[in-house]
Amino acid sequence: MSATEGDKFSYDGEFHIAHIINSINTGIWEYNISTKEVNWSPGFYALLGYIPGEILPSYEYFFENLLYYEDKNAFLKSINRHFQDAPDTIRIRLLTKQNGFRWFESTAKRWDENGTPKITGSISDIHEHKLLQLRSSQNDFLFKETIKIARVGGWEIDVKSMTLTLTRETYDIYELQDSVKLSIEEAVSFFEPDHRQVIARAINNVIKYSQPFDLELLFRTARNNQIWLRAKGLAVIDDFGNCVTVRSIFQNIDYIKKKEIEVQDAVNLLSDQNKRLQNFAYIVSHNLRSHTGNLQFMVNLFEETDTDDDRKEIFSHIKSISGSLNTTIEHLSEIVKIQAEIGRERKMLNFEVTLKTILSALQTNIKTSGAKVEFDFSECTDVLYIPAYLESIFQNMITNSIKYRSPDRKPLIKVRSAKIRHHIYLYFEDNGLGMDLDKYGDAIFGMYKTFHQNPDAKGIGLFMTRNQIEALGGSIDVSSEVNAGTKFTVKLI
């Protein structure tokens, strides 16, 4: 069969149809099952980049040289369908003359002409459309994967019906099956109590006033896992400016947020340590200079004095200054010791047991002063802490209350614990002399700072207590009223 003959169809009607199809970027082909004869229209050649006769129209050439190997099974299946079946349309790749493999849509139909079985088909170039589809699928895949990696979910509120729709990713954040339907109130209830009001208010504001929101909130999943979420939402409005839909995203930012909190805590701790270091440097510079200056003055005076009586008196002053200097050095050593002991092993300590140990040690002071100590550790019974530090805190707080008791009433000291979120607190409250915080508030925790004419006051207890508490990342605050009493709030961890 010549190439020219292969370009002719078995009957004129189909040839004219092929001629029309050629003008619409489509080619047709015909295969005689009995004779194995193949005919390709000029449009068929043109789609592959050839001119009629340039390549031989044969089943073998098409199948072995033009059709992509992975598409052969699909093509065979489409041409071997039953006569009565509808035409089958598939997508295949064919090798073109100059542009490599391109995508084509292939349609084939078996039919019978006067007892001769034939297959007629068509191909049309869909390469650009297919590439767009593939790119779209790829982008969709990348988008979905990005959503998974970023752990982002979406939700939407229809304002008219006040119904809530959640994406699959949001259900994953909630740790719920997507068959569970949530109301707005139920969805909001998963947020921690303090944050629940914040998100509820934000939703209300976006519905009423179209105010967008961007919040970081604590959330508790259906499996009781507490995580940080970022909730960002905006209003979709109608032509009248009314909010008709609230659209929002949820993002699991737990890892990032906790790292951020850790960094901030580290910065705060470093800042506190720096302040303590500056304070320590000031104490060393001021206190030691004062002692050494006085000592030098007395030594010079001793050398210039001739009488024994004067020398004895000066020497007694030298001994007094020396004792004060030694006490100051001991106090400074205690401060250094606090920093050195931060790395010591922490143990689970019982508040009641520790307090009773301290009360036993202070029994004489308590009886002499007539003090009454009440305690309540029912909210939180234990804490993981350095034993020596907790004992020191109890001892300094109790001693301080006894030392600064009011002469008009018997001392009453109340001690209790509390657990708020993840923090453990101790509260020490007394009915003593109290302090004017407007006057002394900035200096109350300073070294050698005293505010009452008490001969036993040295101004070191509260200073040491604050350093111990802050060294472990805690804090101490005070509220007081003159002649009414004082309350110390200690955040241990």
C-alpha cells in the first residue's frame, strides 16, 4: 500500500468529514481489522508535525514508534471494546516530529462495514490543557502539603444560620473525627477559660462590626492536649456592608509559641541575673569600701594616738568594724552561694512537713511572742524545689512576721498555697506593723534596708529570700498597710 493510498478513506463521506476535522486541529484514523490497512487524515499527520507520506501509516509504526509505552495498555483496551459499546475516550502521549511527546485525546469506536470489522478514531491536541491541569494538580498537592506542614485549618460561620463549617485540618487540630458536627458554642468551649472569652468576643465583633482579629490562644483538644493556636479571621460582607460570613484560619503554633516563651523566660532570667549582678557589684563596692574606709581611718588614728586609754577605745572600734566587715563578707558569700546552688537537685517537697519543721525550730520565738500560725495547703500540697531554699523561705517569712509584730495584738500568721495554671504560689499574711509602700516600696527587698526601730532588724532576710526565689525563676511581691499587716505573694515556679 502506497502512502498516497493510505491517505484515502474507504468512502467519500468519511473523507469529507476528515477534511472538515482537519481544519479544527483534529485528526482521524481508520484501521481495517481484516486487512490491517491503516489510513490517517492530513490533520493526523499535521498534529504530529509531519506532512502526508513522510511516515508510513501502519499499526505497527504507530504502536511501536509513536505511542508512549505507558499508554499502550490503555490504548489497546479502548480499541478492543465491543461493537455495541459507546466510543471510548482516553488521554495518550504521542511522539511528534519536533516537540517530543505531547498529550492527545484519543477517541475510538469499533464498527462493521458490510461485514468488514473496522475501528475509526480521532486525536486532538490537548497538550497545553493537560499541562495546565497537571500544574494545577501539582499546585493543589503542594498547597495541601503546605497546609499539613504548617498545621493550618480553616473554619467558616454562616451568619444568617449561625452554623459552623470546619475543614479536615481543623478537625485534626481539635483531634476529632470529621463526622462530629460542632456548634459555634461547642467549638469555642475547647479554648481555655481565660482565652474562651477572648475568641468569643472576637467572633462577636467581626459579626457586628466586621472587625478582623489575629489572636494567639490556649486550646485544649478532645484528647486533653493543651496547645497554642493562632486564630485569624475576617468578615465577608454583602453590598450593604453587613457581615454575611466569618472566615478564619486556625494554626497550631504550639512548638513555636513554647519556644518563644522559653526564650522570653531565658531573657527575663538573664535580665534578672544581670540586675542581681549589678546589685551585688554595688553592694561589694559600697559596703566593703565603707568598712575598709572606716577601718583605715581607725588604724591611722590608732597610730597617731599615744595614750593607752585612747588606744584601747580605738582598738575596740577596730574590732567592731572588723566584725561588721566579717558579717558583710558572710552575707556576700551567701549571695554567691545562692547562684552556685541553682543547679542542685530539686526534690518533691511537702509544704506541711517543711513548715512544721521550721515551726519546730522557731518554737521559742513563737512562744515568746505569743504568735499563732495557721496554714492551708489543700489547693497544692507539694512542690519540686531545692529543700534548703524552701526551708529558708518559710523561716525568713515566719521570722519576719514575728520580728515586726504589732505591740497592740497577738501575732497571727496565715500561710497558704495555690496552683494557678502551671504556677505554684505561697501566700504569707500577718497582722503586724505593716509598711508604707509608697515611701519604702522600692527598697523593701534591698540589702541592709530596715524600716522599723527594731534592734534585731538587719535588713538581710528579705534580700536573701528574693534572691533565692528569683534564682529559680520565681518572683515575690508585697502588699501592706501601716498598722494593719503585710501580705507576701511568692510564685515558686
